[in-house]
Amino acid sequence: MADTFETAKAAADVVRVTYAEEKPNVDTELKADDEPDVVATTFSMRERLQSQRGDADAAFTRAPVMLDQTYVTPAETHNPIELHATTAVWDGSTLTLYEGSQGVFNLRGILAQMFGLPIESVRVITRFLGSGFGGKLWPWTHCPLAAAAARQLGKPVQLVVSRKMMFQTTGHRARTQQRVRLGATAEGKLVSLQHDYVYHRSVLDAHHEDCGEATAFQYSVPNLRVTFGRAKRNVGSTVDMRGPGAVPGLYATESAMNELAEQLNIDPVRLRVINEPKIDEELGIPFSSRHLLECFELGAEKFGWSRRTPAVGSMKRDGLTLGWGMAGCTWIAARFPAEASVQLRDDGTAGTARVACGTQDIGTGTYTILAQLASEKTGVPVGKVEVALGDTSLPEGPLSGGSMATASVVPAVFAAADSAIASLLSVATAAPGSPFERRKPEELTFEDGRIFVKADGTAAAVPFADVLRRANLRLITGSGKSEATFGNPKPKLSTHSFGCHFVEVTWQPEIARLRVSRVVTVMDAGRILNPLAGRNQIEGAVVMGIGMALLEHTSYDRRTGAPINSNLADYVVAVNADVPPIDVHFLDFPDKEINALGARGIGEIGLAGIAAAITDAVHHATGVRVRELPVKIEHLLG
Ligand code: MOS
């Protein structure tokens, strides 16, 4: 038995494995495998004819203006700085796992199932996460391996997945190949939209990369068809990566819209305005709150878009050729189920609060948001609110995924606070010696951390900590719960966030240097609970978008199937030197359909559309349409 990492490594190194080699298939040209019309995916059974209305083929054939192009996005690998890591500890038949997880409750359920344990015998703890981008949403093999090894050895086992292994065993974004056909009138009204996409998947699983998620509702078009196919390859499992499906999907459809605008000689913003839908034409229901046109308006103004001259290479500054491009974007807005608890505590002064929810902070500011929410309801200053997250011993919280954590926890935390306050008011009327002893709870109210008789106003208000002390209580707890809106099969309103990006690139043909030099991003994401954290999310997504457009791709070795560039030196991501000033603006249209505050999520939408805006800017500067990401210098060398 190895007691140290070094001994274990030495032992592993002498193990000789023999196996028959076969030639892997990592072909990059994707053709849909021969499969039935309805296929099983990780999420559910899915019809490959994803959406259809009118007669897209006939309308396309008759359209005065036609565009038919194919767009390719590469396999991208999540590279959070924090590696995947687990520490598994057994205490008798109870397993505790310290893991960097975007979903501790889901991980607990799966481990309990795998080890045949009751769910109460497994605890998963993720206090902090060095980011995840979707790569840490679901459990990977290292979690059960560490747990099994720890049980076998009778000792805690820590397992860290190396950067190189992360390219193989902890997921990646599927490569996609997407054919987009647009038919339009000479005035720019869309008459037909067809989006047929194929993505690669591993031999063993069926993750669905839903590139068509936004296609059927983003524009008004009477004739539409969205289909998908899959191509098996000898690669590791594909999985969600920031803005799964919609991000590669919108790259394709927004690129097609930009190309159509050029073909029509219409400004790309104008083309989108012409095709703005009045309702969600896929579901035939209104949007809860859609302000995409206001996004375009503000973005164009902040960017100075009206000064754009459309001819390729026609704009210059300081000896550099400028390229200006834009694109719109959207991302789902919904809630997962959530539970939370709120405590009001007597600390001997004016009182403190604690809010607890088994969701995670993946670097997005969830700790801060929960403190803000609890503070708003209880009147306890943010600095005096303790927040507990990332532990399955807490009330069950949502995944940190789909940009839904914030929207999901709002109603649960509010309900928990309301319940704590209701208990407090009962205590206030029941405790001997309480100033409210002879009152009924309904005569009292709670505001800014103080209790008073409604009819008397705040003059005789008493801090809640005083009431707790009179009642000889250290604390009072309330629990709250809220339901999911995600997955509702019959929604009355279509709930999404919207936004746009305006991008400037500079191009120096003499030395083939391309830079993104300016980005203006505008988001219609409901009420923003914390503008600083919100802006940070969008800036991060735009940085990732620069990587997506210009740098990121995973290459597979044709001989072995292994990822070749499986390290941070060769898998190039955007760094400070690649990133210009990013000017982020939020519109302020609270979406009350989502929760009482009208707050939608903002983690992922910032990455949607940005690659199409960048490639359009590249075309404007260089005259080259790159339809296979990432844009490489060799694409641009005449
Ligand atoms: Mo995001 S791909 O839902 O972590």
C-alpha cells in the first residue's frame, strides 16, 4: 500500500498495460450518423427535426435573395485555473467528499447510487470553486475513484486531475458543423431560415449540444426548419461549456445574418430591426420582457456605429485598418428549484443574520448576492450577514449552471426571510415582558430590522435582537422554498435574456497582426442585483469570446485520438494582452415573470454572439470571411 503520492506514482509507473490498438476516428468533417428521427440524449429523447413551421424549402427556393453557408466551431476544452480535484474521507459507512463541484446535491445523489449508500450517508462540500465553465457541473470518474480508493485504504484520498488529463476525462465542448440557409426579400425581410447542425460526440455518451436552441425564436420568419445530427468520434465525453448549444449556434446564425446584410447592402443592425419578432414565433406566446432593439440602439450609440463605412478596408486609424462588426445574442432565463434558510440572530448588539443554501459560488459572486438578498429583507447590513453555501448539509440549492443560480435563489431566500420574520412577530407577541406582549402578530410589522405596531408607526420600533433577548432566544430560523420554471412544458410567456456586441478590430496587413481593439456590450438581463459582479461576468464572457473567435481549439492526434495541445502553453486562451477595454452596459427592465426582483441570470449570455461580431469585424477589415473558428493568421494571408 502506498502511503505517499511518490510511492503511488512509482507503483503506477511499473504497471504495464497491453491492449490491441485500433485506428481512432477523429475526423473533423462531420456528417450525421445514420440514426432514427428520434434519438436518446443525456437530457431526454429528442426529435432530430427540432423545430419547423411553414415550408422552409419552398420559401428558400423562391426567395429573391439566398444565403447558404456552413459554419464550423472546434472542440473547445474547459480550462478553469483550478484543476478538478477531490478529497474523499470515510467515517465508517459515511462518505464526505471535498470537491470542486457546480452541483453538490447532484454529485451526492450519484455517489450514493454508485456506492449503494443512503443519500444521508454522503456529504459533498464545495466551499469555493476556482471556476468551472460547465466542466464541473456533473461528476467525472475521479470522484468515485477517489472514494473507492479511500474506502479500500481506510484513509482519506486526494485525487487531482492533471491539466493534461482534463483534456480527456472531464469533458469538452463538441465540435459543430452548421449549415445555415437564409432566404429574404430584397428589402431584407426573412422569408425562410434553415439551420441544420451536426456535432461530434464520444462513442459512449449522448450529450446534446443544442445549437438550435435560439434559432426558432430569435427572428421573425414564417418558414423555418431546425434539425440536428450527431457524429460519433473517438474523443472524450462532450459536455456543457458556458452557453452550451446557443453559443456555437448563435455564432452560426448571427454570422449568416451578417453575411446576408452584406449581400443585401443593408446595415446589419437594420437587418435585425427589420426581422425583430413581436412574439416568440416558435411557441406562439409573448416574451416576458424582450428589449433587444433598445440594446442595439444603446450599443450603436456608445460604439459610434453610425460612422461605419461598409466597404472592406475603408476605415483607418493611426495607420491601422479598422474592422467593425456586431451581433445580437440571447440566453435562457429560468429558475431551478431551490431551498434556503434565513436566521435572525441576537449577537448582543443590533442583530445579525445568516443565510444558507446548498448552491455554489463558482466565482460569480453568489456569496455576495445571498448576503445582499438577506440584507434587503432583514435590514441587517450586508457585512453582518453570514452566508453558508456549497454543502449538502444545507437546504437543497440549485446547480451553479445555466446562469440560473441567482434567479433561482431569490424567491427561496425571500420566502425563508419572510418565514423567519413571521416567527419573530409571533415570538414578539408571546414573550413575557416583550413590548408587544398584548398585540396580535398581524398588528405588527417588520422593517429595516425593527418591529413596530403598524398603526403606531416607527416611533416605538424595537430592534429584532431586543425582542429575541426578551424571549430568551439566541436565534430564529425560517425556511423557504421555490419551484422551478425551467422545463415547464406549457409556459405562458417566453423568458430569455437578450443583448448585443459591437466590436472593433485593428488589422496590420504588413505584419499580419490582428487585434480586438474595442468592445461595447449591452445586456437586457432583467434587474441587475450587483452591477459590479454582473459587469465582471459579462467582461469575463467577452474575454472568453475573444478566445473562442481567435484562439481556442482542441486538436486530436489522428494516430492515437489523444488531444495534442493538452496544456496551457498549446491550448491558447485569451490573456490580458489580447483584451481591449470592454464597455458593458445593462438595460434595466426587471422581469417579474422570473422572480419578485425581476433578476435574470448573466453568466453565459456574454459569450453568445461575440464570435460572430468579431468574425464580421475581421471581414470588414480584411475582406476575408472565416467560417471555421478560430480565425487564424493563415486564413488572412491573401
Ligand atoms: Mo454553465 S455550461 O451551465 O456552467
